[in-house]
Amino acid sequence: MPAPETGSHPAAPRRVLRTAAIVGSTIAIVIVASGITVRAIESSRLRAWTEAQALPIVAVSTPRGGAGDAGLELPGRIEAYATAPIYARVSGYLKSWKKDIGAHVKAGELLAEIETPDLDQQLLQARAALASAQANVALAQTTATRWSALLASGSVAKQDVDEKQSDLAAKQAMVRAAQANVDLLATTKGFARIVAPFDGTVTARNTDVGALVSAGGGSAPQLFVVSNTRTLRVYVNVPQNQVPSVVPGTRATITVPEHPGKTYTGTVVSSAQAVNAASGTTLMQLSVDNAAGDLMPGSFANVHLSLAAPVQSLSVPASALIFDSRGLFVATVDADSRVKLKPVTIARDLGKFIEIGSGLDATDRVIDSPPDGVGDGTRVQVADSPRAGSAAAAR
């Protein structure tokens, strides 16, 4: 029989060990590679997340087209169409008053009476002086007539007759002066009756029975104030750049705090045609019918002026404007998500929105409320983009 081979049995375990080592090494390499791959993916994700966090997120919108009718909201002041402060023309004591505040009066209606004892005595004295002057004229007339008759007979000199005629003329002039003084005092006495100058409402009464009344209009107090409130004036200050759009005849809608939800119609009737250097505005006057008596002189009002907007006008939110030393700009976002600053001009200020005169296209994506530090070429994220959404979620 042949002898058995030596060393065949030890070779098999070596192959098993070698195979196991190879498999283990492969598994280790796979594990290490997987770990490296996972780390690379996570690092890439972290880098992308960091970059996304670093980019500012902005909200954009396209410019709005101009409406057919735009409005200009302004504060206004309501005043009476006509106001007459009434002063005393004679001195004395207030005898009585007939109308109180809020009373509706007609032109010529009695408001009050003044008792004038001093003026009454002056009038009596003036009438007595007039009567004396008239008596002197009558005597001078008789004398002049007689001397003229004697002149025809040659009994008196022509010089004497001329003196008598001159004396008559002088006394007639004195009569006219005395009559004028009586008329003046009588007219002044008529002012003891204080009457309404026009139809209106008594808006103030600053006197009472027995009060000492002094004649005058500067230092003396007002006795009454009568205002015509059937038609009212509304004054608004229009910005200088809007003045050409607000022409006489422009319609306005007026609201007041004391009547919420109720509107009144007014019309622009005149302009001051001058700019106030302090405010940069022009005073405009509107007329409002107040037959119902709802509106009160001196009150505040909100005025909405209806202005025709240019057909091709574009408007952006007021918060989209950027002011700096170079001028006025609007920040837009281009196709590469980079900021582009566009210089613009303002056509009209409509409050929350600004109407742009030039420098903007209808397809531009305008940044609303641009963050600080945004300039030409700055990369940004649009708020409604997927990356911006993921960045916001990560935050």
C-alpha cells in the first residue's frame, strides 16, 4: 500500500484563515468607505445649510399697474364758509341779548341791545345845537333880505350888503355841520341794536346782561360770532409734486371721526398758487354742502382726493424704496438671484404705495423691505423658492 501524503491536512485551515482574512478586510474596507461617504455627504449638507443660512432671504413682488383712478389721502381742516366776529360800535351796558350759541338767525335779526346813556345825551346836545344854528340862519336870512332891499334904494353901501350875505352863508354852513353831527350820532345810536350780518348760526356769545361794553374792534372782546355753516370750506395741504394733479373741480370724499362710516362729497374750488417753504405743500380749498348740519367748523377731517392715474404707471410698496447719498433706488432680483439696484423717480406718493415715474419695468422682481447691507451683486434667496423654504425650516 502507498504511504499517505504528509502536510495535506494543515493546508486546509490555512486556506480558511486566508479566506476569512480577505472577507474581514473587505468588510472593514466597506465599513470605512461607507463612513467616509456618509461623512462627505453630511459635510456637503452642512456646507449647503451654512451657505443657505448666510444668504439673506427676501420677499419679492412685481410692480402693480396704475389704476384708472388713484386716491390721495390727506388730513383737512373744516371752516365755516363765512365767519363774522361781532364787536360793539357804541359804548354802554348790555341791556339784553336775544340769541344764544347754536341759534339759527336770519340776516338783520336782533342779537342784543346796548343801553347808551352817554350817547343819548350827546345826541340831545347835537340836536339842540342844530336848532340854535337853524335859528341863526333864519335871522341871518331875514337880515340879508332887508339889506338887499335897502341897497336898491341906495340907503346902504354894497359892502354892508355883502357882509350880510356872507354871514348868512356862514350860518348855513354851521347848520349843515350841526345836521351832520346829529346824523352821525343818530347812526351811531343805531348800532346799539346788534343784528346778524347774514343767515347763519351763533357759534359764540361772550357777553351777558349788565356787562360794560366798549366800542372798538381791536382790543375790545367779541360779543357774538355768527358763522354760515350751510356751506363749509375744507382746507388741505397738498404735496408740491401732486399740485398739478389737483385742479379745480377735482372731486373729494370727506370723512369725520364723529360720524364713522358716513361720507360727504366735496369739490376743489381754489388753490393758493404758492408753496409753503416750511412744509413743501400748497393750500387747497374745497367746498362741502352742509345742509344737514352734520359737519362742524374747526373740526378735523380725512380727505380722499380722486386723481386720474397715468395708464402706464407702476407702483411699488413704500417700504421697497432705498434712500442713500446717491439718490433713490429700488432693489430688484435678477435671474441669478443677485440684487440689482435701479435708480427711480417718484411720480406720486399714494401713502402705502409709491407710483414710480421712471427706472422700473413691469417684469422686475422688486424686494420688499430690503435688508441692511444689500447692494449690487449681493446674492439672496427669494422667500418662496425651495432653498429659501428649507433654510427657513432649518432655522
